[in-house]
Amino acid sequence: MKFFLLPLTLLILFILERAFFRRYWRKGLDVLVTFSENTVRSGDSVVVKERSDNRKRIPLSFLSVEWGMERLCTQYKENERVFVVSSSFSLPSFSTVKRKKAINGLKRGIYTINNGKVTSSDLFSSEEYSYPLYSNSTLCVLPGRKRAFSSSYAYKGFLGTVLSSKMNQEDPFEIKAIRPYFPTDSMRVVNWKASAKTGSLKVNQYEWTTDESVMVMVDLSRGEEEEREALIEYVSSFCALILERGVSLSLVTNGRDYLDGTFVKVGEGSGSGHIDSVDRALSTIKVTSSDNNSFSSLLENTLKRDLKCVPVFFSVSLEESEIDDFFSRSSEEGAVFMLHGKERERVFLLEEGDE
């Protein structure tokens, strides 16, 4: 009789344990996967933080956390493997486990954490239970910068023909520094708050700006993906340098936003903060889409007769007829930047030496 009751008792305990675990294993269990930062520059690294909390008396002898990271601004080819991370560990009652994963060499784009799953099993490992893991954490990877572009012939040539002769003036909305007051200073630039703290008159020193405005036009309808990515980096470098000169700038492209498919554009603005808007807009472009507007459509929709800014065109390559079409529609001060093509007046090649 004892030999019969013992297996029966174990069987009943096994059934009760599995039923109890199936009902309560998720209670008090929280798994969170997030990026350590919201924004980084292309080529940088980011840390993905994983936190698992078990706030109940039932220990989890086995817990598996799996998640994937996807770049939303590209289109994965068929059978291409998505970046996946999986970790397994035990999680005692009322305990927390933290893990970190460093990811290096990120490319420009918007990243998200998806395809997550949390899996556990009962004490006897007889059955597995799982539920999907969702994360609303996203990462914006800004375009890289061509660091030597500021000393390149292309950039200097553009400045020489377009911006160097323009009248400079102070921008009242961009304070560069605070300095002591001089008798020749106007009382309108006195910083009364700083003066009260120091006990002597202080004045605001403003950034310099020009009366010129530049419209950057980016053609992403041609070229390989690597070439278009390089072009976007040149555009980011150019916009940063122009805005540092105090010039007002706007951006239009025929590249589409990864989220809603609309053409990416940035309204006119100036100052050090405007480059963030430009970089964030460039990071959302899905360069692998094949339905971008053509060069001619971009010109037709952008250049108007009453255009009062200097248009600057970026493209992987252009035909001679297309370059002539651009200059015929734009002002004489316009310029064209290309990765491949033939250089001529106000047409600049972005060569390897520029990097």
C-alpha cells in the first residue's frame, strides 16, 4: 500500500505544482530592455540594458530572455539574419538580474528592439511557458561626419563663390558669450542678470549671421546604398559647417521617411540647434526604397521663380543636361556637389581626399 501511495502522492504534487506555476509564474515578473541612450553618431556604440525583476515568493529556476534589434531605415533581404540576443539564468524570489550588451559600429538610422520573448519552466522543467516582450525604446543614429570636409576644395570653393562676400551681422537670438561692458556698447545688449551677480556691467556677445539663406537639395534616387549613405554624411557635414557660419538653411530631399513614406524635408532655420533637426531628419531616410522621386521631379517641386535663397544640390552623379537644367532653374549662385562626375564652374566633386 505504501508503495502505491508514494507514486500517487508525487503525481498529485507534480500536477498541482504545474497548475500552480502555470497560473502564477508571470505574476510579479517584469522584464525591461532599453537603449542606454536615445541618440548617438554613426560608428559609435550603444549599450542595451536588460533588467529582470521577480517580485514574488515563487523562484524561477530557469528564465530565458530573447530580443532582437532592427534597423528600420533599411530593408532586409530575404533570409538575412536579424541581430538577436538571448540569455538564460535563474531568478530567485524577490530578486533582480541586470545585464548589459554593448553593440558597436552602428550605421545611420532608427533602431528599435523587437521580436522579444520571455520563457520560463516549472521546477521540474516539464513544460515551458512564454510571453512576448515589447519595448518602446528607440535609438536614433545620426549620420557620420566627413571630418576633413571643412578643408576640402569643394567646401572652400562654395564659400568663395557664395558666402564670403555676404554682409555679416549679429544674430540677436544666438548668444555666444558674456563679456565686460565697453563705453561703445549699446545699453540694449547689457545682460542685467549677469551684471547683478558680478556687480559690474556685462553685455551679451552674439553669434554672427549673414543675410543669405541656403537651400540644400539631396537627390537619393540613384547610386548604390553605400554611395547614398556616403552622400548623406557629406550633406550632414556641409549643413553643420554652413550653420556654424550663421547662415540660415533649409533641406529638401526625394528620400522617404522610414515611418510614413513622406519626403523628408526640414524648414528654414539657423543657429547651433538647427543642425540637430537636420541630422535627425537625415537619420530617418530609408535609402533602400526604390520609389524615390526622380531628379527632374525634385527640381520641379522645389525650385520656384520667386526663390530667394541659394540652392545647393547633392547627388551621387548627374548628367551634363541635368546640371544645366539645375542652373537654368536656380540662381547664378547655386552649386552642385557630386560623388561621381565631371567638375566645372560651381560643380564640385566629393573625392576621397575630402574625407
